[in-house]
Amino acid sequence: MTDAKDRFSQTPEAYLQSHHVVTYLNHALTSLYTVKDSDPKLQPYRYLSDYFARVSAGNHVIHQEYSYVSVNPHNRASFVKLFWKVYKSIGNHGDLLTAKEYHALIQLLCPDFPFTIVQSAARIILMDDAISDCLMAFQDFLYAFQVQFCYNEFLNACRELYLTLSSDKGGSGGGTTPRLEGVESSIFLDGITDLIANNSYHHPSIRVIHRVLGKSLKASFYTYLLGIANSDTINASIGVLPKKGHCLDSDSAAKSTKSDS
């Protein structure tokens, strides 16, 4: 979020863009026109006030199309929070589900949510064994899903970079599966730094990426993803889930609900 100092130093256009105001206003007005047709007595000012209150609290993404759910970082984080709050009982019961079963649950919240993102999240846990019948605990899937969805475009670009580096080091050219033996961490980090500098991807803290890749001379793509998914710093920066290990606590959901009101 933009702090007060940055807010007052921004131009009006930059402020509107950084907070995605036009996106929300367009969606709110479209929704208003749709609802008003069935309720002529609806007060537009009250509807818009309620709409932006839901946006601020992160309670605005349920049963929306994927194009809206994924349109900006706030919506993506809000959807992760929604998934956690709705399906937290799965973790409490100790149930293990497959990627396809998690996708089916997600589709109850967003009918056109793509399976590819769920599958990519599963691969963070299972590596290339993320086939339809592999089982995952709710907590493991939740934090992997959070980073994959919130940083999907960035992580996909990192994957392509890793594949290129793997090929340059003697891997089979044109391959689509990251090699498990890894690439040189420093070279991978330099490439990621260039990705961040030359693109507008929403990405994790570069300091955390440095820490993840600085633990060994070589890094596999899966250890890189797992390090990001397990980072308390990244989880805190997204700001919707409790610290890993506490997501199944009853008071965690209560605190989140209280902060939404």
C-alpha cells in the first residue's frame, strides 16, 4: 500500500492508477446498472458506498469472473483470503485433496478460475509429481497457492528463465520441465533481477529472493519456489494469511473477520 508521504507526492493520475480506482469504479457502475434493473428503489450512493467498503475489506471477489478476481494484487490477495476462510475446515479435519479437487472448490468461488494456476501451485509442493491423484494437505496447498496466484506472471517468467539457463548448461534444448539438479544461484539471481528491472511484474521482495537463492551455490526451480512459498516475510507483505503454522487456529479466522468489519 502507498504510505502518506508517497500519496501526497503522486500526481492524481498516478494515485488513481496505483489504487486501481478506475478499475473498481467501472466495475461498480456496471454492477449498479445490473442490480438497479431488478431493484428500481436502489439508492446509487448507498450501493457505491457499500461496494467500496467491501473492496477495502477484501470482501468483493466472491462469485466474480476470473478477469476481475485477477485484475490487480489486492483482488488476488483478497481471493486467497476468501479461499482460506471458506475452506479452513478442510485443514482442521486433516483431509488431503488432489489438485483437481482443490480446483473444484476454487471454482465454487470463481467458476472460470483456470486449472493451470492450481496445477502450478501443486507443483511447488509435489514438484513434477503434480498429477491428478497426488494428495496435499490444506496448509501446504494454501501457501503455495497464495504465492503462485499473487505472483503468477512473475513466477512463470522465472520458470522460462530457469529453463533457458538449464538448456545453456547442457540440458535438452526446448524442454518444458525444469531440471532438478539446479543452476548456478548467482546467475539465476542476476536473471531474476533483470526480469524485475525490465518488466512491470508484481513480484516478491528482492531481498527475500536474495536470501532464498543465497543459501547454496546451486538452486533448483522447485527449491526456489518452495523458499518463496515458505517465507514469512512474503506472507506478511501479502497481508491476508496468518503466519504459516497458525492458519488453522480458530482465533486466526476470528481476527481476520474482525479486521474486515
